[in-house]
Amino acid sequence: MEKRIFGRTGLDLSILGFGCGAVGGLMVRGDSAEQERAIARALEAGVTYFDTAVQYGDGRSESNLGRVLGRLKPAGIAVGTKVRLRSGDFGRVADAVGASLEGSLRRLGLERVDIFHLHNAITLAGGGESLSARQVLDEVAPAFDRLRRQGKIRFLGITAVGDTAALQQVIDARIFDSAQIVYNMLNPSAAAALPAAYPAQDYGRLFEHARAAGTGIVGIRVLAGGALSGSAERHAIASPPPAPIGSAASYEGDVARAVRLMPLVQEGFASSLAEAATRFALSHPAMGTILVGMATIRQFEDALAAVRRGPLPAAALERLAALQRSFAGEPR
């Protein structure tokens, strides 16, 4: 398994991480024996980063991951989890962050997590369940840093969703060590300029901001919540179709555009659209690790096989760019 140095942290992470989210569903709704087999297989394959959150199944993902890691006792891995503050917590950020982490540590059976990510959207003005950039820098970051000084977390992170300008502001402050960034074949704007009138959020080359800040990049929504399989079919334990992040206005819209990328398969660049999407995500040298959700061990094996084939070749990336240009001017 290829490993990459994760920003300024010095962590040497596998390019393929193990996503424990609710979209794929394995670590939330899967069979306990299947969960253990999947994690054991991931460890055997060289996976070193495991990503979860209290929001995934109201703590079930953390509990299930903690149970399996407690049985297998692997060495040399990194575990990341997250906190999502409710609007009612905004007047007591430090207490709410600390209480959330304590619950996560208890469920995971750990004394410390390697990366602790803020899971709220970050906007310029805040409001609703989102936090303003100033709230993140002035209140969340000090709360996280206090926990780091207490030895309960190693590195500080954010989930980079919200307003592009706000995300750039937070990353440019060079406080956070990790950023989970949306990057996929439907929206590559974290790394490259979009065609004019492209129907997606423009993430304004966030990769460049992260690299300049020494912030490690976790690639998320690599398969656009499953849409980049090219099929609307969902596994029995997967979540209902998730709301798109940064791409079309609906999941159905994402699937429809994904199908239009099938020439990558038909012309022999990949054996499936999911393979192409996985290999696309790791093609950028700034990427530290990518997360692919799963419902079955077979889906993990598919992701592993794609990663082992390596980044898409230049000809495939050029063909993809041409296909993406056909989306320009369409309604989002």
C-alpha cells in the first residue's frame, strides 16, 4: 500500500483510508463479524488510517470500530473522529467539544485520537448549524488546542464544507493540521479551475491553500456518496441517497452526470466508473489519504484493487476534462 506524508504532521498514512461512515453503512448497520473481517483485511492490506464520527449512527460507528480495534490491537495506525456542535452549544463551545471528545474516546476505547475534526459547515457569517470562520478560529481552535495539550488529541482538523472563502480563511490561518476536502470527478475544483458556468460549488483550489499551510488533505466524497458508481441502486445496509456536497442539486442529478463519464470505462481507462473515480482522487500529489465508504468487504476489495492500479494516466485525465466541459452551462 502506498503511503504519503500527511502535511506537517509527520504521519505516514496509507493513500487508502478506511471510512466508517453511515453512507456505506458497514460500520453502522453491518454484521459484527463482517466488520471485524473487513478491518482485519484492511490492516493486512496496509491501511493505516481509520475515520469515524459520533454522528455516524449516533455513536455506533465509533463503538464498533473501538470493539474491533480492541480485539485486533493493531500497531502503527491512526484514528480520526469528529465533533459536530449544535447551535445550542455555540455559547459553550469548549465544554461541548470536550464532552463530545470524552464520549468518543469512551466508545473507541482510546485515551487519545490522532485527528479530531470539526464536522460543522464553516461559513463567513455563521448561522443555523454552521459556524463562522471567526468562531472556528477564535473559539473552536482554542478548545481543540486545550485538548491537544491535555494529550487527548494529536492533531486538529476541519471538514472543509461551507463557504469557499471561509474555508480558505480557516486553512490559511495555519492552525488546523488536517482538512477533509471534497474532491471527485464531478467536482475537481479543490485542485483545478472549473470551466465557466460549471454546475458545482467552486472550492477555489483549496489544495493549494492546504499545501501552503502544511495542512494534510483527506479526500472525501470520492464517489460522491455512491453516485460515481453510475447507478442509483443502493446496498441493503447503505444509507438512503445522501444529499450532494458541492455538486448537483440532487443525488439523481449526480448519478445522471456520472453516467456521462462512462466513456472512461468504454475507452479502456478503467474497468468501472467507481475504479476511475477512486484512481482520480489519488492522482493529485497533494492528496494525503482518501476515504471510500463501503457496505461490504467486496467493496473494500474493489477500492483496494483500484488503488493498486495507481493514479489515472494523463490521457485519462485529459479525456475526463473534456467530458467535464460538457457540463458547463447546465443548471446545478
